[in-house]
Amino acid sequence: MNSKYLIIILFGVWCAVCWRWYVYGVKDMQHQTAARKALLQEPTAAIEPDTIETESPIQPVEEPAAKSKPSPASKNTKTNFSPNAIDKVQLESVDDYMVVHFPYNSVRKEDNNAISDYLNKLAQQLIASKEKVVITGHTDFVGDPKSNIEFGQKRANSIRDILVKKGVKKSQIKCYSMGDKKPVATNDTPQGRYKNRRVVIKVQN
């Protein structure tokens, strides 16, 4: 075969390969770009739900700035809080309010002598003074924000129901939920998430 024709044939083959590589390369880039756009538009899935089923959704409610004072009940209650005891319900005294910490996926006060003693004293104080108390539920960041609002509300309501059973009027109790909006510790560790799963109890002036 004439070397001239061989060169022409090889050049044609080379052109065909280059054309094919170019066309499929462009298509592949288009597919990757479309995939990236779809990924950016796709909502982020929750890591693990920290929720339970509810009958009706609860809208996020901002906790009002309440003037609080150290109550006699909190002054006279001894607490022994340990951030490592993440499988227990615990009571913690912080400045002018009290905090109840919950294990993962829990809304119950369960059996804790310090919490029972504090809620007994608080109920007696509220009944005698007619003061009001603000109870705010919080969660860690696990789960979607809407479910966490609902779960924080359930935690706050569980403390409210105990006080009502002890004789406090419902009109004296305001319950709110902040969900995962106001963490007090990192959500990157079990101990931090435990500190964020809490109910804050403030007696108003």
C-alpha cells in the first residue's frame, strides 16, 4: 500500500477517535454539571430522627425575655450534675434558673430524687406566691427542625403536667419550645448533645 494512502487512513482514524472523545467528554461534563445542580437543590436528610409521632404540628415559638430570679425552691435544692451520665435524667442549677437534662429520645422525668424534691418545692412556692413560671424545651441537632420543635414542646409539657398534678394552675405556667435553635454545648460529642437535650425552668418576677 502506498505510504501516502496509509498516512491518510491513519489521519482519518485519528480524527474519528478525537471527535468521539470530544463529543463524549462534553456530554459527560454536562451530566456531571446537572448532577451537581441536583445535589445542591436536594434537601439535606436528617442524620437520625430525635422525634416521636404527634397528632398536630407545633410551630416554632421564640421564648420571651422573662425577668427571672433565683427561687427559694432552686436555692434549697442540691444538685449533683454530671455531663457524663448521659443515660440519666439530671437536674442542674444555672444562675437564676434550673435545667432538667434528658437522655436521648426521652421526654419523661423518670425517677430522680433531686428533680422530685425540686418540683415539690417549686409547686409549693407557685401555689403560695401565685408567681408564674416559664418552661422551655430544647433538643440536640439530631433530627429535622420541625420534629425537634415538637419534641422540645413535649419535654416542656411533661414538666408542666407534673406541676399541674401537684396543684399549680395551668395559667401560671407558660410552655415554649426552641427545638435545636439554642444549643448550650457542641453537638459533636455525646456529652454536648446531652447538655442540649434539656428543659429550662425560670420563675418570673
